Amino acid sequence: MQEDPPQSKVDFLRLRDLYMLDLIAQAGSLSGAAERLHLTQPGVTQALQALEAAFGVKLVDRGRRGQRGVALTAAGRAALVRLRLARREVWAAIQASRAPEIASLRIGTLATSLVDLLPRALGRLQEAVPSLEVVLVESTVPDLWKRLSTGDVDVIVCRLPEIEQWSALLPLILYDRVQEERLVLVGAADHPAVRRLALGLPQLRQHPWALPPSGSFTRAAFEQLYLRANLEPPRPAVTCLSFHANLQLASRGRFLTVAPMSAVEAYRRALRLKVIDVPWGDHHAEIVVAFRRVDAGHPLITEFRRCITAGA
């Protein structure tokens, strides 16, 4: 196991030195980074040597003699992820110092969590921290996890990512399980498919569907329902990412759709919707509240975690 570098070498680093690695990665050369930092190339070389001495590993491959350009090593790329977060935290500290009386929290979320789960949690949070300013960022699963890892948001309410993305996130992230998300097939209460009992998948396939686009979690789960029964999934008459819009289409009486049960429960009475009773195996997805490991002791994130898990 490699020994930690002397503390004195770390203490002599400057914020500019931490930003330098990012500039080298962007420019692909020491001269390009020097230009952005308004330094000479020897000055950047000297600063990079000090950075590598403090880290105790080689961060940049200079290339062989006669070759142009440089590239970050595996150690450099791993360090850069944390250094970008550190730089964002410095800016956050500056903003906090300018308005110390205002607390803020940036929350990334899926659209489904905005129907019921998050509004209830934010109600509790506002009671606990009346001066808190919350910024909500609605996006997709991959983008929310990316935003969390790069520091664009402080916490997310989301499904777990695909395994390829998760392997890179695991060292940075902690999460609490909040609830399970269950998908259901739904139509207007007076739709012929809804009124008939024990209607099978082949018959449902004959009706027009309003579905989310291919590649989404909901669409994939819906298609698996048919594929497991050795049936071709229905082609949508309308393709729309918004489950709000799809439920509105279903409420007009012609279309069927698939949606999270939490959304159907919220709109069932107003839109006169009814769930179609179709056996659907293990298609549940966990909703989690996730945050960066370095923020595990952050009082606002701790309070938000308490508020969102309290009523889940």
C-alpha cells in the first residue's frame, strides 16, 4: 500500500494548482494550460511537479520525445473527478459567505418524484428550516447521477443507475432507499379494455397506446412484459416522455398507457383513470435519495434525508 505524501507538500498547494490539472486535460498540452493560467510553460511544469509530489503519484503522461501533447494518467483522471468537486465547493463557500443568512439546497429529481414524494418531503423540510432556498432540477436517471457526481446538484431523488455508470460512481456516492416504484397499465374508466375482466396481453395489444420513448426505463419494462409472454410489444400510436401527457391522453378515453402507480394514484380521481389488472412479475424499481460521501455530515442534506424517508 502506497504511503501518504508528507502533509507539508499538500499544505503548500494553491487553488490554482488544483485547477491546473483540469486545464491540462482540456487543452491536451502544458502550453495550452499555461496560456489559460497566464503563466509560462516552465511555470506550469514546475507547478505540476509540485502537484505530483503532493499526491505521490504521476498524474500526467508527457509523451515521448518528439511527440506533441500530454494526457492524464489513470491516477490523474481519478484525482480530477475529486478536484472538480473541490473547486465547486470553493465557489459554494464564496457564495455562502456573501449571504450567510440564506441556506440553499440543490435537489435533482425524476418527474415521478415531483408528484407526491418530493412535495411531502419539502413541506417537512420547510418547517424544519424556514429560511432554506431549494432549487429543483428535473432530469433523466443518467443525467441526474452525472450532475450529482460533478457537483451540479447536492442530492438527488432517483432510481439507481445502470451498472456501467454505477461502477464509476460507487466510490463517490452514498444513498438511502426511499420507496419502490411500481408500474401499472392504465386507461380511462370507461375504456373497453378497462371494462372487460381478465383481458389478456394479445387483446390489449390491439388498442392504441401512448408510451414513453424507446430506451427509457418505463418503456423497457413495458416491452419486457410482452416479450416474456413471447409476444411482440405494441407499437405506440403516440410516443411521449411525459407520463403527465400520457395519462391525459388515456383520460380522453381512446389510449392506454403505462405509468408509475404513484402518478396514477395522484390523478386517478381527477382524470377518471383505472388500472388494468394484468399480472406483471418483478418490475419494481427502487427510488433512492443519493448524495456524495463527502457531504454525509452536511446538516441540510441530513435533514432532507430525514424528511424524505419519514413519510415514504
